[in-house]
Amino acid sequence: MGNQPLKKRALSLDLARGSMLLLIILAHVPLMMYLSEPGVITKLHAENTFEKILNGLMVLFVDNRARPLFAALFGYGLMMIYKKQSERTGDIEAKRIIKRRCWYLILFGAVLMAVFGGQDILMTYGIAGLILIPLINRKNKTIMIWILITAVIYTGIVFLVWGTILFGIQSYSIPIELTGNETYLNTIFDRFIGIPLTPFMTHLMFPVIPSVIMGFWLGRLDVLIQPEKNRALLKRMFAGASVISITGAVPMLFINEIWFPEYFTAGLVYGIHMISGIFAGPAYVALFAFIGHKIKQPGILMQAMAAMGKRSLTFFCIHEIMIVICLSPIAFNLGAHITITTGVLFGIILWSVNLAAAWQMEKHSKSGPLEHLMRRLVYRTDG
């Protein structure tokens, strides 16, 4: 592409992916801040009003909201692959390609966790893709029914699981399992044992499946590629989904501030926060569809965000590795010293530095190395 403007048809999708990576960084940074005073669930105790505002913004727009966006975009991407490949090679071969992609995604995630100690998302979504392949060519009505069925099932599961967890630990906060004594060598066993356990526990504790199916539906409608054809739907979806997502997050703001419920009740409130977060996925998708549709000539910032979005697999892994290197005890151990404010600042700086790298890659027409490797593995090509 060189210095040519990004194609309008791809801008919304790539902007969503690039922005999603910032939300994921902000969600994952607190998981390494192990000496900070705990707050509610994975949040840290705010030391001042500004940090309370930052925590509030995270609860409303990031926590259990970045994941549904990632899952929806993952499902959307699988649907794009299916539609393109089924036209070229037929239904069976298209599904076979998607299966290979999911298996390699699981492999990439396993390497990221075992070798680098990064947080798993890739294995979780690869498994979701394998489970949901039979739905990918079903009618929209069937897909919508399964969104509803899985959302209802997960509502019961997360209420029970998180109510039980908080009741069991007798705390509003989930402890960070770091002591400061970790080294690369003495954590090898934990990293490898986490390969089968982590995605299983993630699927049990978090409603990933409904969001991936939602991505199938959104991909079937091409809402990010052809937003002009879905304007009415996108307006309704943004308004309705945003209201549900934000309303469902509000009760979490009060826990341990002005409301001190029983621990099981607090777990139920967190379940509401999580289930309502499913709607953040389509809300964010609609937002980026509008943004991409409105922008006629994207500036440098938008082009850089889209460039990162085109290489989201590569930059997700880079971000996870850099978080571990910079914040964890096995390397620079900054997680023991930063605050909520500096943690957010670190996340923004990390994203911005890699944004510049993505922009340079786009200018020189360089694809992401992991995207290039994935294409070779999935499509079995030499180029």
C-alpha cells in the first residue's frame, strides 16, 4: 500500500481492531500490579479522586468490554474467511481452512503463554472457533437463537461461579498470584500447566461464546465493510447495546465505596457486569462502523490505528510480551511500583510506541510477521 490512503471498505474493521488492542492493554496491566492495595475484582484501590475516575472509566468501558469486542471481531473475521473461501472452494474446504486457523491460533496462544508468560486469549478463541464452526453457515435466525441460548446459559453460570468465588475467598477482590520472587525458571511449570487449564477456565468463567456468535451475525451482515447499507441497524444497535452495557456496569461502581453487599451478592453484581458487557461488543462495532464510514481521508493517526488493526495478531503478542517484560517479577518488575495512574500511562505509551511501528510497517508495505506465518500455515503456501 505504501503511502496510499487506506481503502475505505477496510477502515472500520481495522480501526476497531487497533483500538481493541489499547483496551486489552489497559485491562491486562493491573494484573501485574501485585503490591498495590486491592479494590474490587481486578481493580486496585484508588488513592485519590483522579484514580477513582480512572477506575470508573475502566469499569464502564474496558473491564468485561474489551473481551466481547475482541470475541465479536474474531467471529466477524471467521465469517469473512468463510464467505470468501466458500465462494472459491466450497463449504467443506472453507470450514477446513477455518479449523486449521483455529488450531494454529491455539498453538500460537500456547507458545505465548508457555514461553513468554502472556495472558491467554488466542487459545480461548481458537477453541471457540472449533466449537462454533457448525454454526457459521446457518441462517441469521438460527445464529440469533444461539446467541440468546448461550447468553441465557452463561447468565446462570457466571452468577453461580462468581457468587461462589467471592463467597469462598470472603473478599471483593481477586488476589493477584504474584509474590515478587518469581523468576523465568521457577515459573516454567506453572506456565506449561496453564496451557490446558487456562482456556477451559476462561470459557467456564467468562461468556466468550455468545460474543463470537454475535460476530458471526455481524459478519454475515457486513456491518463493518458496508456500514452504509446497515445504517438503521447500526444506530439501533449502538443506542440499545450502549445503554445495556453501561447500565449493567454502574452497580459495580458502588461496591466497596458506598455499598458493601454480602460477598455472594457482590459476585452476582459482577455477573451482571459481565453479562451486560456482551453488549459492549456490538456497541463498539457500531461505533467504529460509523467512524469508518464518516472518515473520507484518514489522517496519520487513523491510518496508524488501522495499520495496527491489520496486524492485530502480531501486536497483541508484542503487547503481552512487553507487559510481562516490563511489569512482571521475572524481568524489570515495574508492576511492584506503578500506581493506577502510571499503569494507565504505561499502557497508553506501550500502545503508542507500537502504533508508530505499525505505521512504519504500513508505509513500507510490510505485513505483520505472525499474520504472514499464519497465512503460510493455513493456506499452505510458500509466500
